[in-house]
Amino acid sequence: MDSFNTVFATGSVALTWNAVMLALGILTAVVVSGIIVKKRGAYKDLALDACIVGIPLGIIGGRLFSALSGKIAFSAFFDLSQSGMNLPGALLFAGIGIAVYARIKKLSAADVFDILAPGAFFGLAVGRWSDFFLCDGLGPVVGDGIPKFFPLATFTRQFFTDHTTVAYAVFFLDFLICLALGITALLLKKRSRGTVTRTTILLYLFCEFVLEWLRDGETRQIVFGQVRFNQIVLIFMLGFFVGLSLYRAKHPLSAQASAAPEGTADAPEEAPEQPEEAPEKPEEAPEQPEEAPEQPDEPEQPDEEPEQPDEPEQPDQTPENGEGEQA
């Protein structure tokens, strides 16, 4: 079992596959939330701050509720090498911490949770694979005559001893539910403020309530007959979110978002589409003739005045040979 969950070990230090999957789940949540924050122009450090606040509180809540449910002993509270992370408890503590953070930063908690919801569910989906390596989150043992193949069935801790015992892979159903809810949160992004969080959380809590009956109950405390401790917690959380949804149905939040940096108003997620370009204007005005129509050339003036004909010579009036001479 230990070798199945070990990536490598050096002396007393070992890297386990379940730790790798949890780290990848956290990274997925941060990256997806960061992309959504950037796209919506929200407070730029929101994704990182939410992880800094939510992850430690989520671990504390998850371990505390696991101890209360009897899955782990209180003496093993800080021994993270042992399986035992109660998701309802983790979500409750992380949610309270992020709500307080939003209050301090003067951000709308509804907007903050709507932005973080898709990344949180995708991160949970990836992190659920840690149960595969821990052989945790399983259902009853698969009996004879039933197909024993993944994803219907998977290894149990006993399998590594007898090489035959497998159980129903309930964790895989949890993985599919978280993946579907992450997609749903993305599709509901244009709904009224807070709707994304309330809708997806209500669906998740209901699914967890049902899946709890499918999980192996040997290490889970049972109270009030067949109702388990985790289901008691889930009932209270369902009641809270149902009441909140009914209240918001009568008193919806204003349409103005407020998860933007302080001192600025968060613009609507997508502005109404404006025509990309104004109607095309003719690139150039109608072509004007480059030059005015050519005027006929003026008749050339002679360089010099036309020569005047020489005056006719006047005949000599003196009569030749005395002609005309008067007597």
C-alpha cells in the first residue's frame, strides 16, 4: 500500500501521490480563478488571497470534522499523512474565512464567491484523485459475479494483501460531480449576483448527502439511526443555503458588481457589443480633376510686328526734259 502511494522516498522524507494530487488541485483552483479574475477586471490579488485564507482554514475544518465524525482520532489531527479530509467541514471553514476577507477588503462576498466557484469545483475534482491513491472514499466491497473494473471498482487497502478485494469507486462519482458543477458555474456566470454560488453549492451539498450513504461506513460515526454525522452537517448547510436563496429571491442584490479594486466600479462583465467600426466612409473624396480643363492656347503673337509694306515711291514731279514746263 505504501509503495503504491509513494512517488519517491529518501530517508525519512517521502513524496506521496495523494499529496501531489492535492497540490495539483490547489494549483488548478488558483489558475482558473486567476483567469476569471483577469477577465472580469476584479481585484487582481483575489485568487491568491483566497487561497492564502481559504486553504489553511479548509484543512483545519476538514480535519476537525473528520475527527468529530470518528474517521480519525483527535490525536492524529495534525498527522496529514493519514487520510481524513471532511469536505463539508473544509468548505464551511474556508467559506467563512473568505467571507470575512471580502468584508475587510470592502468587496461583495456574493461577487467574490461567484468568481471563485468555478476554480474551486475544478480544484476539488482534481483533488478527489488523492482518494484513489489513499484507497479512501470508497463504497462497499464488490461481490462475486459483478464486474470488477475501473471506474466501477477500484483497489482497497486489503487488496494489497489478498489481491482480490475491490470496492465501488464512489470517489470517482464525486470527481464527476465536481467537474460538472465547475462547468455549470461557468455557464451561469451571467446570472444575477450570488446565483452561481447558491445554485452550485446547493447541488453539491445534495449530491454529497446522497453519496454519504454509498461510502463505506466502518470509519464514520453514525447518529440518529442511519443518518451519519456528515449528513447532519450537510442538512444544516442545505438549510442555510435554501434560506439564503429564498431571501435573495425577495431581496436581490443590485446589478452593480463590487469585486473590483477599491475606489473603482467594476464594469459589467461584457459591455454591449458596439459595432466594430463605423460605417465605412469612402476612403477618399471623389477624385477631383487634377487640373482644370486645359484652356486652348492663345494664338501665338508674332515676335515682331508684321512688316509694313514700303511706301510706294512718289514719282519725281520735276518734268523731265522740260516737259510740263510752262512757257
